[in-house]
Amino acid sequence: MRAAFFDIDGTLVGFRTHGVAASAREALRRLRQAGVRLFIATGRSSHGVPQVIRSLAEEIPFDGYLTFNGQYCYTADGTVYRDVPLDVRDVHAIAEKADAGLFDLQVMQLSRTFVNRRSERVSRAEANVAEITPVLDLSHIDDEPVYQLCAFVDPGEEHVFADACAHVTHTRWCDAFCDVIPTGGGKPAGIAATLERWGIAPEDCIAFGDGGNDVPMFGCVGVSVAMGNASDAVKAAATHVAPDIDEDGLYVACKDLGLI
């Protein structure tokens, strides 16, 4: 393996501890020593990469970061090599639906992330990752480009906003909300740009994840690992299933696959 891609929440960072296990750190360290390039591939924003990962990177450097589900990718030194925000017309169309009270909306820009209101549903989702997002009026969507929107709609209800758009697709990490990104985007697009930049073949890569938005990523690498805390659908899409993130899953998977 020449490159490894890691989701953050539920893959590197545990839901119980909100930290990175010592065993996961050891796995990353040994992968790095073996010459494997390490990449973060997350639905989080570039500014929303949690401090626990930033601190980890000071000890075990990552070569690059695929943020906003691959819409904004940059190297460890901050060089941007993929930059694809949402079409402003689609952003306005979705914001109008949210303003009408059809669903709650999280807006993700380069400098900030905000929600249009803090409902009970939003609060529950925030508690899952131990974060609180500021509340701002949706008029602020025009302050700068929007790279991702999180629409708090149930699975199967995505048409509530999608029918009003021409250039978006959506993916889902959990049932609480879906990530809205440009058509043709997603983690596979970020991985493709990454492999082109570093001259690495897809079959020489491995990806680790636990959510629905990781499934497309599994299809564009040679080996894919679903964490034990993933849903059955995510596990079925992977070539390998690891133990739970909070049960040393990352380390065990790397050991079982002969990577460390």
C-alpha cells in the first residue's frame, strides 16, 4: 500500500472518548514508517478538522486533507489542489426551503460553519461529535462560497430540497442529516485528485470509514475497511470489516491486513 485514507468521526475519533486511541496512533505511526502516505478524508470543513486531529498531525503528519467530502483538498503545507464549491443558485434554492421551515440547515464555508436555528434535532447531532455550531441568519450564505450544506431531513426525504436544484448530489453519514455537495463531487473526486497529484494507482490505496458517505470512497481504492461500528450496509460495501473504533479496530485491521 502506498496511501491510506481515513474518515474522522467513528473511524479515527471514537464516539465515547472523542479522542484517538493509543492503538490507532501506533497504527498510523507504523504505516508512516512503512512509507504509506496518510490522508484525512472527511465530511467536516477545513476549519472544522477537530483539535485532536490537528494535535495528532503534529506527532504523525498527514500528507493531505480531503475536506467537505472531497470538495476542498489541500496538502499538509496548505497548498490547495481541489477547490469546488456549490453552485450559488442551488445554495439559494435550498436556503429558501430551509427559511420556509421545511428543515434545519447547516451552512459550511471556508471561514465558518453555522446553522439557521438550533432545534432539538440539531442539538442531538452536535452532541454526537461534541461540538456546538453558531446560529446565523441564512442571509450570510452570500458572504463567501458554500462548499457543503447539511440538510436535516430523514432518509428518503432528500427530494424536499433536491427537486429544486440542478447541480447537487447528496450523501449521508447518519440518519439525522445528509450532506449536500456538487454533482460529481464526494470523497471519490477528492481521492482521484489526490492520486493524480501524488502519482499513485487506486489499487495501491486503502480507505477506512464507518458512514454512508464513505461507501463511494470504498469503490475507488484497492482495499476498503469498514469499522465495526458501521451499519450493515457500509460493512457490506467494504472488502474488510474491522472491530469497533473503541475496541482498537483501526490497529487490528492494519495488523490483520499485514500493513503493520
